[in-house]
Amino acid sequence: MSPTTLPAPPEQGHVTFLGAGPGDPGLLTLRAVEALANADVLVAEHDVLDVVRTHARQGVSEVHTDADTTASSTPGTGTPQLTVVDGASTTAGVPANRDAAHLVMEAARGGKRVVRAVSGDPGLDAYAAEEMLACASAGVPFEVVPGVATAVGVLAYAGVPLRDAQGTDVRFVDARTASDRCWTEVGASDGTVVVSTTLDSVAAAAGELVSAGRKPDTPLTVTVAGTTTRQRTWTATLGTIAQTLKQAKVLPSPEGGRPVIAVVGERSAAAQRDRLAWFESKPLFGWKVLVPRTKEQAASLSDQLRSYGAVPHEVPTIAVEPPRTPQQMERAVKGLVTGRYEWIAFTSVNAVKAVREKFEEYGLDARAFAGIKVAAVGEQTANALIAFGVKPDLVPSGEQSAAGLLEDWPPYDPVFDPIDRVFLPRADIATETLVAGLIELGWEVDDVTAYRTVRASPPPAETREAIKGGGFDAVLFTSSSTVRNLVGIAGKPHNVTVIACIGPATAKTAEEHGLRVDVMAPEPSVHKLAEALADFGARRRLSALEAGDPVTRPSERRPGARRRRSTT
């Protein structure tokens, strides 16, 4: 009798309760990023998913909890509704009323690695605490990855320190669940009180503290959307906060109010915040900046703009396509291998990409460049080559342009140069400057169309309306073609929008289209262009402060305000 083979036990899953912090994705911990990269299932509220999903591996099943108004405004009560975002999820078809704890454990029992992400820190989240207990009762293994607590992170970004050299007592209160006894205790003390509440309930919370014994003239700061580029902070007193919010035209919210963090106490006065508000004083804080470039090229520029506090909005105006007839490009790439060229010159990232794709098509790699001198125009082009495994032999020492490259390009010398030919892969609309200059230096040039640039499809109607209606604070033009194409597919930017151009030629094209150029890069580099816009924003902010005016964004214009096109 043969032995009976028992089925293998199901693989044990695992749950990670992960703190996503107060809103800024940059505040995720290294351990959080590691856990997200290994997750099979990701469960979170919708706004938390937006923070963590970029670190999740491709194909992860996403589930967001759509809590009702009561549950969302009062953590720990009600049952969140669950919606499967990824149709491939193993939880697809789960009824909407299944609670998060049940869903998390079901996925874990199926051998899945589950990440349950919550805003702030899991230890301060009532839902997470209940779900941890449910896991423990069911024998589902779990771990906790702490996050930056909202009440702490938001205040750091608002420039409101909680402790000083005198060791001020600090109390934390959730106004949504606080009892009368709690208000009485914090009202009787003279320490700092950090209140988690909603924008609609700030005045009521201030009234509770005054009723409990705090003086109406006690300083108060209120921060909404903390650690994000939508952050806004008001400074007032317990007695004046209602009027301050009314003057700021903060309207009641139909959803029950946005979460805010309020700080009450003598040592959290406005004088300290004025000097320590580093986040909201960034040069482009809250600016909505239009980045009209190819999708592949916009990422690094958008990251730089975010570092200045801006909100970049990428609108592709140029699409890159292969040449209509690929034979010329194929012959040139084969010529690289057979020793036809002394030099190859790259004038754009797209040229590098086109050659690299041909190499991969033929099974070649960077070793095919052995014995060939390589030139590159611009930092981004050089970096693209280095990523390919090729270090450029020549990058312009001055202006990063075709003219700058010609300034440093050596003339052909039959004694030192065994081959007199240069391979120049470029766009179909490139200028003839480089070709003519190389021929004048004695070189033969194979001027090859490596890719075509065509006008991209129009952006969504909402974006087009924002462009024409003044919804953007600034637009960055990185070439004359981006000017022509943006106007062609979306219309002319509103006259309150700050126009920033990468160089004189681009600025001339912008002016020809009726645009006033406010900012021009000191050298033709997208990073220098972003720096120049940040300098413009910093000067604009300083001028407003010196004049005693409120700091506003260009899109926050006065009704009917117009500006004239520059005639210089």
C-alpha cells in the first residue's frame, strides 16, 4: 500500500500596518518603501493610496476604503466601504460592506503579503488598532511600520515648534472625540495644546477651550492640508479665529470639513512662525506650473519644480516618432560598427534614445562605441549617454548648444584623424547650424534623421480652459516648438500667467505669439530655467512682504486685471 501524500499547507501570508505620514510622499520611511515594494495587496483610504502607490511594485492589487462622512470624520466609528481598484485583485467581487479587517485577513490567509497603509502613524489610528487586534485574534502574523504622526509632521512644515528650552508641557487632543473632562483639563493648564479637528469645527474647538478657562487672546495657528503644496496656515487667537477664517473666505465644506491641526499656546505665537515657516515660504509654493515637454523629458524638471514648492502639470506638446524611412538610420548604425565614423554627435536625449533602441534591435551595446569619439550637447544628453554606458569625449565648455559645440570642436586633421566622417543623428526639424559648421571645419557629415517630432494630441478640455483662463501660475517653454505646439493644441496662456523661456530664440517665438516673457534662463538649460523661475518667485514674494501686501500666486489675480505684452 503506497503512502498517502498529504496536501501542502497553504503558504502563510503577512500583514504590514504602515504609517504613510501626513501627506508628503517624501516623508515615507525607508522601511515603508521596502514593504510597499514587496506587497501583493495594498489597502488604504483613497488619499493615502495616492501617497504610497508609486512605491508599490507593478501589478499589486489596490483596494481603497471609501468611508462615509460619519466614519471619515470620526475615526474608530462606522464601517469603511471597500472598492477594488485593480480588477486583477484576488479580492475582486468582494461585497462593498466587507470591513477592512476582514479583507486584510482574507488576503493574508491566502498567502498574500498585505500592506495596510494609514495616514500618519498606525499607533494613532483607531481603525488600525482594531485591525491589529483582529489579526492577533485570528493568528495572522503582522508587523507595524511607524510613520510620521500627522500632528507632529504638519506642525514641522508649518514652522510651529512644540517644545522650547523651558520644556513646555504639550497636550494632544482629538476634538472629534474629546470629552468634556478632556476640555476641562487642557483648559485649566497653561501648556501648548495640539488639536486635531476639522476646518468647519475650529471655531467650536476654540470656544471649548475658552469656556474651559483659556484666555480669548491666547495665540492660535491653524494649518490645513499640511505637508502638501495645498498647505495653508492662519494665525489668530482663540477669540478671533472665527473672524479670521471668515475674512479669508474659508467656506463651510459639504463633506463635513477638511482635517486641520491647530496649536494653542503662548509660545506658538505668530512671531515664531514668521521666522520658521520654511515650507510655505518656498519661492514657488503652491504655484501651478505648466511643463509643456515630451513625457519622457518632463520628469526631472518636475522634480526640481516640486523642490521649490510648485505643483508641476505635465502637458506633452511634442510626440517623438521613428523616421518614416528607417534605412538611412540602419546604415549609419551599421557604419558605427564597421569603422565608418571618427565622431558621433548627440544634440538631444531623444537622439541618444533613438540610437540606443537601434543598438538593442541589433543586439549591440555600448561596446560598439569603442574607438569612436562621442560629443554631447547639454547635461541631460550627457547623462543619457552615461546611463547607456558611454562617457562623452566632448561636451561644450560654454553655451550648451550647436554653436557652443562648434566652438570646441577640433578641425579635421588628416595626420591625427584617420577618418574624416561624423555621424549626426538628430530630429527631422533640427537646424543646419551644426552641419554647416562641421563641414567648414573640414569634416564630412552623415546628417541622419533619427526621429521625428510631431505635434502631440490636445490635452483634456479642463487643462485647455485652465491655460486660457489663467488657472496656471507659470509656463516653462524649453524650445520654440513647445511655444508653437502649445498654442496650437491648447490656446494661448492667459496674460496673468508668468512666461519663462529657455533662451532668446524661444523668447522671440513667444513674443511673436503675443506673449510677454517674464523670465529667461541665464543659459540654455532646463534646470537653469527652473532656477530662474524660482528666483523670480522669490523676488515677487519679497516685494509683497516689503510692501505689506499678502503673498499671492499669479493666478490669484484681481478681477479684470490685465497685463500688456512686452514691446522690448
